[in-house]
Amino acid sequence: MWSQRTAIALILASFATGASAQSTEQQKRKLLLPTIRTATDCVAREASRHPDIVAGYRYNNLGPMIAEGWRACANSLAEIAIMHDSLHGQGTGVVFVKGAYADDLPRAVRSRLQGEMDRRIAAVERAEAEARAEQARLEVERQQNIDRLERAADALRERAYDCTTEQLAKLISSSETAEVLSTAAMTICRTEIDDALQARVDIVRFKNGSGYSTAGEPAFRDEMRKVVRNNVITHAVQMKAGSGPRTVAPAPSTTPASVPPQSPAALSPTAGSDLPKAVRDCLSTIATARNEKFVDQRKLYEGMLELCRPEIEAAARSAFLANKDGDLPTEREKALTAASITAKAMIGMVN
């Protein structure tokens, strides 16, 4: 730097002795250029250390990085101003640094960083691609584990219902109500039912991962146990309906909406055609199993929907899982509406 200033001093001296006419703007730029390069190299070097430099370069937003480099390289920038003052006159240096030099600095810094940034961006893109591939692999593995857990849960559910069916078959000749028989069957099959419920809890726990909380488990188990109980009661009603004569008490004269006995063949052949088979079978079974409890048409209709509630809920959940844009409350409403229309059609209910 000392020798450079000496050279400048000699040139300025030659200006003073009349040789200034021989000095051109090109010579002045040539003398100023090393100082500019030194300062720009400094700014680029400091900018490259910024933690967000890759993103800034990638998305053409180097402003924050250059600002930090500008502050860190204040001495080098001052050298430009001093040199410019020496060549072009006092006071011109600061104007040049803050004006023309600052305006061109983003281009100059970007040019200096290009090679390094291209390599770093390529590395980032490779890492992103690898991360996406790993995420996809983990998602496939996760779904495979969910499928495995669901198959195991389905098997345990079938085992539980096989157990309750076997116990109901032994108890069905009793005069007890379907609710009492179902309670007895579920008590005997408690282990099988608990295993089936635990399998469903395990699925929920696995799906939620680290975000899972055991605080909601008791309520979830209670809800599932209610579903199981409703299914067992429905099965008990079906078994009772098939175990004895299907009689209907005479309709009271004050109940014009009472329904005469109908055989399954008398039901509308298209009723419930858009419902899952499990729901149609349940509604049909209850409709043909009317006894003194189901003489009134309205009560029969309400009883059909109540006793077939587990099948209706299962249909809603299946539709929800099959429709990625659906939501469970909407599917429940659709399933209940379809079941309601079907139930009315089966028993000839007008409204």
C-alpha cells in the first residue's frame, strides 16, 4: 500500500509540473482499481460467512449479507474514498463509494460468489432431494406398519365377536332381554374384547407418534366399548328374532300408523340399495323381527335406526376414509339420512 501511495504521489507531482495533461481517466481508473477490488473482495468474503448466504444468493436477495460485509470492511471502503480523493479531488471519494460503487456492489459480490454458491446450492439441492426421498420412504414404512396394525386389530375384533356370538348362542334361549344377554356375553369375553380395544388404541398411538397423549385413552376406550356393546346387542336382537315365531300384537285403534306383519319378500327390492350390505341387513332384520315392542310405525322406525347405529357408524367411517376431502360429521349425516330413507321404505312409512 505504501508503494502504491508513493506511485500516486509521484503521478500527482507530475500533474503539478505540467505533466497532468498526459494523465487520462483510464490511468486514474487503473490506479483506483486495485483498491476497489480489495474492498469488494472483503465485502464478498464477509457476505459469504452470513448463515443465510445460500438462500440469499439462490433467491437474489443479497442485501442483508452485503450490508454486514459493508460494516465489516469499513477500512477498505475508506481506502477507496481516500484514493478517489487523491485522483479526482477532495470530497469525491465518499460520493463515489456511496454512489456508483455501492450501486454496482451487488453485481460484483454475486460474481465473486458464483462458483462457491453454485457448489453449495447443488449440495443443498442434493440434501433436499435425499430428505424428500427419506421422508417418502418413512411414509411408506409408516403406512405399512399402520396396515399391519389394522390387520391385527381386525383379526382381534373378529375373535372378540366370535366369542360373543358363541356365548349368545348359549344364552339365547333365556327369556332375558337382548341387553342383558349382551352384557353377559361381553363379561365372559372380556379378555378378547380388551385385546381388540387395545389394538385400536395402539393404532391411534402409532399414528400420532410423539404427539400422542394417554389422557384421552379412557374416553376413547369407553367410546369403542359402546360401539362393541351396540353391535353385540344388535346381534342378540337378530338371534332372538330368528329363534322364535315372529308375532305382532294387534294394533290399537287409536294408532292408525301401526304396521301389519310383513315378510322380507314384501320389502321394497330397491330399498337401501345404496347402503352397505351390513346396514341393509341390519335394518331388514329389525324390520322383520317386530313384536309387541315394535307395533307402532314410528317406534319401529326409531328402533331400527337405534339398533343399527353401529352399522351406520361403520358405514360413515368407511366413507370418510375413502374420501380424502370428506369429513366424518358429514359422512355420518349422509349415512344416517340414507339409513332413515331405507328404513321408512322397508316398513312403508310415508313421513
